[in-house]
Amino acid sequence: MNHPTQHDSLDESATQDREVLPGATRQEIAEIDMTDLFDYNTPEEVPAWKWVEDHASYAHVRNGQDGIWEFVLNLGMPLEDIPASLLAPITRAREQGCAYLLIHQGT
């Protein structure tokens, strides 16, 4: 997740080692934009979204007109029955030493 924030503008290098989630720096958080994996109109149309929602440590959903839909998976937790469409990105994030995986729809 390399999106600049207000806090990053002064000294990017000083913030690289700061935890942004418990036990994780920015470099230890990967992300998936589900619109890169699936073509859909609403998240409810995609069974993988239900799996993500059921296994997420954090959810930011169903708010406002745009229907924000984003979740954080704690990759240190056992994740069972991972959908085939998400297996490769989850495995890659774990192999890269990421602690969390932000899953969103680009909004």
C-alpha cells in the first residue's frame, strides 16, 4: 500500500518503519483491488467477497452513496477454504512477509 498521506509528505523515510496497523509497517501490508480480479456490479455478486467478509479482521462497508467495500485480512491467522481466485495473491503476500492484506474495490 503506497498511497501518500499527509503524514508522509514531510519525510517519507521516517514513516517507513512506523507501525500503521498493530505489528505492521507500510511495507508489511499488501493490497488487492477486487475489480482487477472480477468483473461485477456489486460485491454481493462475487462469492469470493463473502469469504473475505467472513474472514476479515476489519471491515469498512455499506456506508454512504458509493458503498465503500474494503476489508483487512490478518495473514498471521489461519485462513481456511481460501477461494481459488484469491489463493495466489494471499500466498504471494505471505511469502513477501506481509502481516495484513487490504482487499478493496478501488474506491
